[in-house]
Amino acid sequence: MFDLGIAKVIGEAVEAGFTLVDDLHTSDEEKIVLKHHLLTIQSKTLKDTLDYEAAALEARASIIVEEAKGRWWEPKSIWRPLTMLTFLFMVVSHWFGYTPDNADPGLIEQLFLLIQIGLGGYIVGRSGEKIAETVVNRNVN
């Protein structure tokens, strides 16, 4: 997911560049040209960052699609249930107060978000598999 912090850092760097350009003892036309170059660098950097993020998301999506196709026995029969049981254990442990004292609350929040996404994907994936099997069986008969 695109980190807006990167865009903020780039924007702040360009603003600092604008301040430096404004402090230069040169003509207004040269200052405009320099600011234009800074804005060009900013837009190219943001575009490259977004392109990278898009490629990373495509790679993640392709992994999820391949796993969801369910060609392999192990992910359906071992990996998914084991992962969900582990997540369930973590939620129940947290609920009963067995969270480490030094656990970062932000990390726990991210973990619960991951669990929500995982459970949603697991439920939708299993339902989709069952629906697909039913449709295939009806079309075969």
C-alpha cells in the first residue's frame, strides 16, 4: 500500500528547495526555471514510487490468485486451517489478557487487521471453492 509518508517527505524536500531558490541572488526567471526543475524531480519521484507500489501490489495479487485457485492439497488442507487456528489462538489469548506487556499497541492493531483480512479471505475462499464444486458437479451431470 502506498505510504503517504513518502509523498510528505518528497514534498517537504521540494519546499526546502523552493526556500533555497528564493534565497538565491539571481533573476526571477532563473528562480522559476529552478523551481520548475524541482517540481519535475518531485513528480518523477512520486510517479516512480507509485509504479513500484503498483508492481508490488500486482505481485501480491498474483500470489493470492494462484493460492486461491487451490491446485495444491497442502494450502487447502493444512496451511489455511493452521493459520486460522493460530489467529484464533492469538485473539483468544489477547482477550484473556495474555498479551506481552511490552507489545506495541500499533503492532497489535495491525495484527488484528491482518486477522480480519485473513478470516475474510478464508471464508470467502472456502465458500467460493464449495460453490465452484457445486457448479462443476451440476454441469458435469
